[in-house]
Amino acid sequence: RKKKQMNTIRRKIEEGEFRRAGEMMVQTQLRSVQARDTVCQWLRAKHRKCEEMKQESRKLGEYLLPFLNRHVRLTQAESYLFFVALIDGGNQPEGSNRGIRILEGMLRSQIASPSEELGDYYMQRKDYYKAGMVYSICQVPDKMFDVLVHQECYQELANIIVDSSFFAIDVIRRILKLHARKDAIATAKCICDRERVSHKELVEIVEVLGLDTNQDPCEVIKEAHRRAFARPDQETKEDSFDDCK
């Protein structure tokens, strides 16, 4: 009988009757976490298919309405779908903001769990905007930093580091490890511009970047930035001029 019920639920999902599938789960399989997570795997496959075909996927969230109406605490797999529904509702800016507020409220009430895994999925697809929203809501700063680097939002990254009292040196090390030296230099330059990081920490950053530690660290970082982002023709001219000195 259980197998027959699960087959019916799967058919409802394939037909796009997500809310009806959720109602059947609540009525028949609510106490089986394994069954609930199996259905979530089907829905995640549906989500991936929607993404590949550039179709809207927020309707998947209708499956969870019967659970939420009964104030059922969502499993990790169900939370993933809940995030999908509300993050993908961000086609309109107003919908996006409303979705984020709902998600934050659900996390506070512990109805849903943080879904960092969904952020990883969006990162793999290079959808950095959605990945950033997920990591921000789930409070995963390291991965949020990665998103900002991919988007080349170095000033915003520097602002977060300085204003939130993160250790700048740790972030620079992470960028050097996972991204490009050019990204680390650009971030370091924006940190310098804020003028709120100690001289000692700036010297450490210069050291990690492999730059000259015997001069003013900010000036050294700014010069490295100028060279890293100079046009090839401009760099060649200036280097040849330096050679003539």
C-alpha cells in the first residue's frame, strides 16, 4: 500500500500538482523521514530540469504548503526546497525581498534549516546572485566572500571585512588559495582605502602577497594594484621607462 501511495505522489509531481502531492504526504507519510526525503529527491530533480530549461521553479514550493499549514518542522531536504521556492521567487525585486524575510523568519522559528548546499548548487551554475542570497541568509561568510570575488565586488567585500571585524589577513589568504592573486591585491587595495585596518595587519597582508615589507604597506599595495590592473601596453611602456632610469 505504501509503495502505491508513493507512486501516486510521484505521478502528481510529474503532472505539476505539487500541492496535492504535499497533501498526500502529510496525510499518509508524515512520520517517515525517509519517505519525505525520497520525495524531495524527486522534486530536486524537477528543479534541476527547470533550471536547465530556463523554466520557473518556485511553484515547487507549493508542495510544502500542507506541511507549513500544520506547522511541521521541515527536514533538511525540505528546507532546501523551501529556499528554492523563495529564492527563485526573486524574478521580481519585491518578491525577492519578501522571500528573504520569510526565510529569515522561518530560520528564527526553526521551522526550516539553513540550506548552504543550495548556495553551493547555484555557485556551480555560476548564478552568483542567488548563491550570495543563500549564503547571506544562512550566515556563511567565507562562501559569501567567494561570491563577491567572483562578481569582482572588491569594495563591498572590503567593507564587510572592515565593518564586521573579520581578520583581513585570513580573507586575503583564502582568496589567494581559492582565487587569483589579482583578486587578493584588489581586495587589499580596497581595505587600504578604508583606513581602518592596523599597520601591523597591513604589513602581514603585504607579506602574504609577497610584496616589499620595507616600505609603507598601503603604498606598496596600491603600486601592486596599479601594476596588476594596468593595460599590457601601459605596463610595457612604464617598465621600459623604469629600466632607463
